Amino acid sequence: MTFEQALEHVLQFEGGYVDNPDDPGGATNFGITQAVYDDWRMDHGRLPRPVLEIEPEEVRQIYRERYWDAARCEDLPPEIRLLHFDAAVNCGVKNAAKFLQRALGVPVDGIIGPITLGAVQKREIRDLANDLLWERVRYYREISARRRPDGRDLRVFLPGWLYRVLKLRDLTRDPRPLL
């Protein structure tokens, strides 16, 4: 799985511009929040602007730098790169690392280093993929049970999150599409 292939998949879920009042992330476009967009633009010497105006190349660069590279996807076996990248996008890079570490049974610190990477090499890929997906389900169940300070809850997002996991599971049943 290459970055371009993984990005194509993730963008199918992330869609276009959304500003759902129930979403604590606020306005997003192609899955990029306004806060991430502002931060990325500032890091690249550009002034902030509405995420509604994000350009396709900016989307690609943000996903590459802030998620694929930050989550060390290239260091993982091709068969699980999509699962890890999608988790980094949807749950955060640190949470994706924790999912991987829990699935591997190594110390959980949210940082992918030599211990985590070494454990990946010793693990049966099909079992690891399954365990990664279960970690996502556990995470979604946990956060959907919480209430936000404004009284809204995140349960409205649970069906979409679970659908996303099921689609990923379907892709990992046959490793050929992942290569």
C-alpha cells in the first residue's frame, strides 16, 4: 500500500466540506480541520484562511506530512499501512500508535519506535490487522459514551465510525487489494 493508494481510500470517507455542530472538530474539508489547516499553513509561512478554500495539493501535503509520515506508515508492512494511516487520520497519530502497541502487546506510549517496529515483524499480519480493527471499535465505543461539556454526546457518530471499520475489515480479508 502506497501513500497515494491509502489517501484515495481515506478521502472516500472524509468527503468535502462539513461544519457539523455536533462535531467537536469543527469545520472540516476533505477531513482536514480548520485548526490543522491553520497550523499547517503557518508552519509553511502562509497566512491562515478558511478550510473551505483548501487546495487539492495542500490536502495531499497535509495528509502526507501530518498523518502518513508522522504515523511512520512507511515503516510498517504494506498490508497494515492503510489500517494505521486511517486510524491516524480518524483518531489521531498518537492514538493510532497506541492501537498498534496494544494490538502487539508492547508498552503503550503512543510513539512508534524500535520495540513497536520489532514486534510488528514478529506478528502474523492477518491477526494484527484484526486486532487493530478491534482497538478502533473499543476506542469508538469509549469516546461515544462520553458527554461533551456542552451536553452533546458523540453517539451520533458511532454508526459512521463502525461502518468505516467494517469497510476496512472487508479490505483486509483479501490482502491483494492492499498490495
